[in-house]
Amino acid sequence: MEGVYLSWLVSAIALGVVLLPVFKPPWFTITIPTFVDVVRRYWIHIAIVLTIYNAKDFLDQVDRILMASAGLDMTPWIYAIEGNMVLWVQQTFENDALTVFLTHYYVAGFMFICYVSFFYFAYFDDRWMADRITLSIAWVYLLAVPFYLFFNVRVTGDTIPEMETLAYSLTPEINDWFRRIDPFSNAMPSLHIGVPFAIWLCITRFDEDRRWNRYRHLVLSYVLLTAFAIVYLGIHWFLDIIGGMLVAVAAVSLAERTAGPWWKIFDERTINSRLVTVLTNPGKALSIINGKIKDIILQYGKPSSRETGLLALVVLILITSIITWDLTHQSLPAGGVEAPQGVEAVDGWMVTMDDRVEGALLVIHDLSINSAPAIDVVQPIMELDSPYAISETLLVMSNDTTLMAVDITAPEIITLSMSVDSPEQIIIVNTPSGPAIIILKGGDISGFDLEGEQLFMPTPEIHNITMIRTAGSEIAYVTSDNPTTVYIARIGTLGAIQIEINAQAAPEQDIMLESWGTPVNMSNAKITNLVFNYDYVAATVNVTATERLVLFDRDSGIQWLASDAKYAVKDPSLGHGILAWSVKDHLIPSNPQQKYMDGEIYFTNLESNITETLTSDELDQWSPHVLENHLVYFEMDDEGTVTIEIHSWQPELKLYSNIVMQVGTLVAILLIFINAYQRQLEVKRAKTQ
């Protein structure tokens, strides 16, 4: 992945250097020392460009979480307007050679136009243009932020049927690189149009002696070809192009208005002297700063429209920041749990195995109540690996000798107690006469109702069972004799249907895994985990190199890999149209990087077939449980403390946030009213003078 990125970066830089003689002013001589001197003369400009680059990565992480938490998806509106126009472009011009060329052009060309454009003006010491180009690029990114956070538009290849993301899927390495840096939901506006179009506008507007005419023509050619490329490759909509152009126009205007005050302070030619003053004469520096602060206070004591406008903008940014913070922090830790070791959950309830000083204890949480305390439950003496299960309001738990059942609405009352012999797994299944309990031990299963009566099993002849799951009145199991086959049977009937799970991936994926030193061995494949309902079966399959997540549609009989075939998937959970799992995405065994060592939670909306990233940080998350209104998962912080996080599907703002935003909204209305009134008076005075 790094090799692909470096190839693009080196190509862009090399092309920029090769073209230096083409675009240099006639009076300028190209020398090697000038390359080094650029950093000294324009280090703040460089810092701005690098800051923008790094901030984009952080913004993409926030965008992923916002999409997962709030679902702010405007793609259907864009699709409704455009229809299949972009699909026609792709299908009309699709060609393998064109796809390869435009994919590399899409990335390397953008690097060239962003970084080389700034470098040219800096290298040839055209400070007038460098100042405005740098600020224009910065403003393009800043103006795009609200759209990326609150106006999410997905790439066309993930939205339109028959449309392909040609660039993203060109090779496994390129696909991996794009998946790491792009959430695929920030298409509007297109920065591939916004940035170069802003550069072209800057040159057109500020190049008074036309020394940059030749380069201006190159930038315009780039914009035109890029507009075709981003549509053809299955990335952007036509409206994204319009959005990029509008953002560019606004950015150039803001760059002109802010260039004077900004570079008055941060000009590299003068800021060094101010830094020297701070270091050698801090008293004088402090006096200057105090004077500036007093001037600002006086200025805002009798504010003009400029000051009230800035205050209104600050208030709106504050409100937006609070909303963003709350929507990206929708998961709350469960209280009353000291050291959680396991969890089972159903709609409205969660049962946690807690490792306490006094021993292993099961505790209950009512998820319908925010911050509800843990509820103690009567239980046998349990170990951390003791089996337990929950279904609706029934909790069943067991140690090596005793099985108990309680109603979690009255957890102090035992509804069933019976002797057992070291059960390995317990599940609850529905029967026509009510809930029943199934026990797995030594590869065999047995069942009984809540009266303790034996249950007629649909597959008495099946042995060597390694795992068993339940959904309603159905049970699903896997045997050691057929480790990639899922058997599904219904209580009260004989026999079982068989589903062969195929974890085979594209050859390119297997080749990549082999290059990492982890070759795929399909002959020894086996199912390691299983979840199902009446519509789907989801299974993780160990293929030696990794564990793959396979989703089987029980209606159509079609199955497919639900996650990237290269990275190991764990803990699938299925329910309410959602498939969730944990994965150490982008972790390469032969070259592990610390930032990819932690697990992240992903989920797919099975109705829309859109996959979201619920967590995107450096904390370890695993074992998600999908509920109707929540998603429950484990999280470990940097100090090794494990908590159970409860994520609400419905976005909820905290009380303090509501208060701040209500007050902020009223203040913003007042400031906007005052600003509008002031502007009219100022225009009126200007006309009378």
C-alpha cells in the first residue's frame, strides 16, 4: 500500500521538477540551492499545506463515525436529480487502458496540481501569488468541511446499480489504499475540482503581468480532464463538480479578503523578528500583545457589522462543534460493571459476566433507561467461562452441576433449577408451547422445557457438534465432520437443511495474503462463529491465512464475502436488518503497524447494502451485539481497562448540549438581526458621503 502511494507521490514531484523550465519566468535561473532556500522563505506556507493534509485524515475519521451514528446521507437526493447520467459516461467510454491511466492520473495528478502549484510560486519567489494560492487551497478545504460532515454524499460506484468504482478496484493494493484514506461518503463538493479550479481562478485574478499564462492553461486542461475522470471512474456526481466550482469561487474571494491581515502577521520575512522580540525582550512583547487585546476589546465594545458577523460565525461554529461532538460520542459505558468478561443481549436488556473480587457474577442492565444501574440476579456459583443465555425476558445460566432460570424482570426469583453435567453451551429456543433450553455437551445436544421435560430434537442422529445457535424455533449447528457446513433444523420437525459456506475470495486477494506470508488453505477451512435469522446466515470461516465473513441469503441462495477478504473478522452479530462485526482492518501480519493493531466495529445495513464504520480510533473494540435500538460492544482503553459500550441507533444529544445549543441559537438569531441592520445603515451612510 505504501509502495503505491510513494509511486504516485514521487511521480508527481518528479513531473513537477521536470516541468520547471517550461513554466519559469524568463529572468529566473534554476539552481539547486534555491530548492533548499524555499523552506526558509516559505515555511509557514508549507506548514499550512501540510496541516491541511493531516487534518483531512482526521476529518475523514469523524465523517465515518457521523455517518454510522446519524446517517446523514444526502445521496438519494443527488441520485433523484441526476439519475444515471454518470453511468452513461462510464459505460460509453469504458476501456481497460483508459481506466488504468485515469486511476493513476486521479491520484498523482491531484498531488501534482496541489503541491507543485504552491511550489512553483514559492520557488520562483512570487510571494503575491504564493500567498493567495496557499490561502485559496486552505479555504477550499475549510468550506468543504460542513458538507463532508453534514451533507454526506456517497460515491457513484457504491450507489448506482451497474456502476463500478473503477479506480478503487483496479488492484487489491490500490483498493486497500483508498479504503484506508477515503470514507467514500464525502463526494460533495469534489476537491479534485475545487482545489485546481481555485488555483486557476487565482492565476486569472491575481496574475497581473500574465507571467503564469502558460501554467494557467495547464491547470485549466487539468480541470477539464479531471471532471471527466472523476465521473468515468465511478467516484463523483456531476453535481459534485458544480459544488467544487462554487466552493472554489468562494475560496478565492475569501483569500483576497484575508490575505492582507493574515500575512501581515504570518509573513516569514517579518515573523522571525517578532519571535526574536518574544525571546529576547518578553516584557516588550507582552506590552504589544496587551495593546492589541485592548484594541480588540474597544473594537467589540462598539461593534460594526464586521464584528457582529464574526461573533455570529463563532456562535454557529460552536453549535456545530457541539452537535458533531455529541453525534460522534453516542456510545456510553455500562455502569455497575467492574471487569466485564462476556455479554449477552436482547432487545431492551443486557446480561454481563463480571469478574469481581468476590467471584464471577452475572449482572443485568435495562437498556431502556439511560445510565440505569446494574441489577443483581440470583444465580449459582459461576466461573468466568460458565455458559448463560438470554431470550426476551428469560435468563438461563449454569455451572458444572446446577442450571437455573430466572425472569429478568424479577431476577430475585428462580423459575427453574435442575441438575446438569458440565454443559459447554446453553441456548434458548422457542417452541409452540413456549421457550425451551438446549444444552451442548461432548458434541451432542439435548433439550428440555421450563418444566424440566425432555424436548424432542429434530436431528437425534447428528453428533460431533462444535457450535449451536438459535433463532426463534430454529436451531443452526456445525459439526467437526463437516466444518464448513451449516445445518438448520426446526424444533418439532425431523431433519435439517444444509448450507455449504464458501469463503473463497478473488485470486488477487489470495496472492496478496501469500505475499504477506499467510497463504490461504481452503482444504482446512472451518467455521469459527455463526449467527443467523430467518433471512440470512452469517459465518466467519478460518482459511488459515485469515478469518473471512460470509453472508448467505436464505431466500435467494446467494452468498458473498461481507468484509474485506484479507483481514480477520471476529464476533459477527445479526439482527434487525444489521450485520455487525469486529475487524483489525488494514493490519498486515508481515508488517504490523501499531495504529492498525486495535479492533474496530463495522456494520452493514442489509437493506441498503451500505457498510459503515462505527469506531475509528486507536482503542480496541470487539464483540458487537446488534439490538433493535442499540449496539453493545467491548472497548479497551490505553491503560487496559475494559468497558461495555452501549451505542444508541437513534442520535441523542446530551442535556448540556441541548441547553448550549438552545441559548446559542437565540444568540445567533439576535446577532444576525443586528448584523443585517448594521449593514443597511453602513450602506446608507456610504451613499450619503
